[in-house]
Amino acid sequence: MSMPEKELTFEAIREKVQSWLMGEGWKIAEQPHPDFGWLIRVEDAGGRRILVGQHKLRQDQVHLEAVVNIVSEHRQKFESLPEERRRENLWRLRFRLLLMNVDFAGVAEPLQNVLLTQRVYLDGLTKDAFIQRFLMFRNAVIAVIWSIMQDLEGVEPPAESFKKKDN
């Protein structure tokens, strides 16, 4: 494949994915990165951000990535829990993420941030498949946030109701 064909492929896939996400009401912003043919930052109404892009070395897939940073106040509260409870909470979160079929790192002590990744292969890239996978991935981000909050005494989940679609 010549360089212009690669660029067209990147551009066509970016346009398709971006139009699907915008059609679902997500905020989109370009996020340049030297290793990606294209990369966009997608944000929902709750301010949760997911990076979506196509890596130059893995052109057969669309990459999803999110980082959940644990703020120092929550990290300190978590670290003050008894060791057995911390271990139990981390195992519960690990299994929850496995069941959601996302790759993850950082679900360990010290709990500072959790990296979530997912990929959608181009041979299955339809609007339905992508949006369903994207929403499941967004739900994994929410699961990390809510799991941490649930484990900490005195911290309540956000007042907003959980919605399947953000507008």
C-alpha cells in the first residue's frame, strides 16, 4: 500500500468513527500524536474522556484508551482501609473489568491511576459494533470510578442518573 492509500484509509476511518460519535452526541477534539495516523479525544456529558485512534503500526484496528486518575483524597482514603479490604476491593474491580472484556493496568497498590484499553478490528467496523463496544468501554471507565467511590466511606456516587446515551 502506498503512502497516499494509507492516508486515505486513515482519513476515511477517522471520518466514519468521528461522524458516528458526533451523531451520538459526544464532544470530539483532535489530539495529535506522532505514533497515530489519527487520534481524537471523545468526551461525554460527565466529562469522562476516551482517546480513539488508529496506531500507525496497528492499522487493522481502532484503539480505545482511557485513564482514570485517582485523586489524592480518594487515594489516601483507600490507603487508610484495612489491608484485607483493599485487596478484596482490588480483586473485585479486576474481575469486573475482565467481565467487561477490557484490557487494564494499574489495578494494584499504590492505586494511582487505572489505564483501560480496547480495540475494534477494522474487519468488524460497523456503526453498531463500534458504538456498542465504545459504550461498553465507557461503562468500564464508569465502573472504575464508581468501584473506587463505593469502596470509600463517605464518598457518594454522582447525583446524575446513569444514562445509556449522553447528549
